[in-house]
Amino acid sequence: MHSVIFEFVRLKIYSYGLMVALAFLLTTFLARRRVESIGLSKEKFDMFSLWLLVSGIIGARLFYVLLDVKYYMGNPVEIIMLNKGGLAFLGGVFAAFIISILFLKRNKLSVWKVADFIVPYVALGHSIGRMGCYLNGCCYGKPWSGRLGVIFPLDSPAGISFPYEKIFPIQIFSSLALLMLFLILSLIYKYRRFDGEVVILYLILYSVARFIIEFFRGDNPQVAFGLTVFQIVCILIFLAAVPIYIWQSYQSSRLQSLRMR
């Protein structure tokens, strides 16, 4: 674990914050090169990206705090201590989505068209952020005695029962899964049939991946039916997104067939 990447006197550069910053800068740079293709100027995109970053972090943190509200009621100062990790991604997505709707409507831009363009980069940024989780020791896996097990010290967020217990490096696998999702969504974007297709497929694919990953997470307790809160949320997202995708695909195919007549 390397929660502090660099330290000079009292200046500390935390790995978690560094990876979040790297994710934002890299994805913004890549997206900015092509953003004018969807009718969004680079200047407005810069402002849009900043709003997404801020709202995403706030939403992710608030959702994380709500999941353990009793602890944070007794330790309110720790609510703003992001150096310890503690960002629930789904909360960030929800908050950023609300802000993006308000921003795009105000600028008279298509929400679904812009969202299709942005979502693959969200997956890429999330992939980079997960490596920050690994370096920080948060979002850790379950105890694992196999060859893939890694060691975290007891005083890290991943300290489970004794100083050098091996755990499954789920952060790395999450990062790889999200990187794969970025590649898949980038390909789908080139051949999308209707506005919103990339977004809906992102929700479907991510909910499936996250549902599976949760079985290997050691930090999220089961709350009902042997499932975690995130698995329940993923089921709801999946059940909502699949019918919408089927209906939109049908409508798109029907419209295309009418045009060919």
C-alpha cells in the first residue's frame, strides 16, 4: 500500500487524490480533442467537465457517508477527509447525471447525444481511479489465501484481522474490467443506432460487472438476501435498463425499415 506517493516536509501527495486528478486530466484531454463533433465548443466542454468532476465527487462522497451515517454522525470532520478514500461511484454517477442534464438543457444541447460521447471516458476515468483505490488500500477484497492474494498492513483501510493477512486484489480486476468496458463502449459509439444507446449499454454492462465484483469485495456488508447495497442497486438498474434498450432498439429498427421502403 502506498497511500502517500510523495512527502516533503508537511506537503503530502496522496495516491488516491493523484489518481483521481490523473483520471480527470487524461479523460478530459482525450475527449476534448473530439468534443466539437457533437456540437459542444471546447470552452463549454471545459466548464462542463469541471461541473461533472465537482458534482461527481460530492455525490459519491455523500452516498458513501449515507451508507455508514452512524459513524459519520459521531465523526463529522471525517466527512471531508477524502484522503482516506470513501467514494461510492454510483452516487457520483447519479449526481453528475443530474448536473449534466441541467447544464446541457441550459445550453440547448442533446442530453443523450452528449452522454453517449462522454460515457466511455467515464469508464476510463473510473478504471484509473480504481488503481488509486489499490494504492490507498480502500475498496479492498475478501481474505484470499491463493496465489493472487496481496498483503496490506493492519493500519490501512484493508486491515482485516491480523497485520499481514492476504486479501484478493479486487481493485486491480475492477480496473481491468472498466478498461475493457471503455474499449467496448468506444466501439459501440462508432456504430450506435440511436441516441442514448451507449449510455443504456453502459448501465447494463457496468451493473453486471459490478454485481459480480461485489462477491469479491470485503468492505461492503451484505444487507439482504446475501447481497450488498450495491448489488441491489445494480439489479434495479439492470431491470430498468434492459427493457428500455429492447424498446429503443425495436423503435430504431422499425424507423430504419420505414425509411428503406
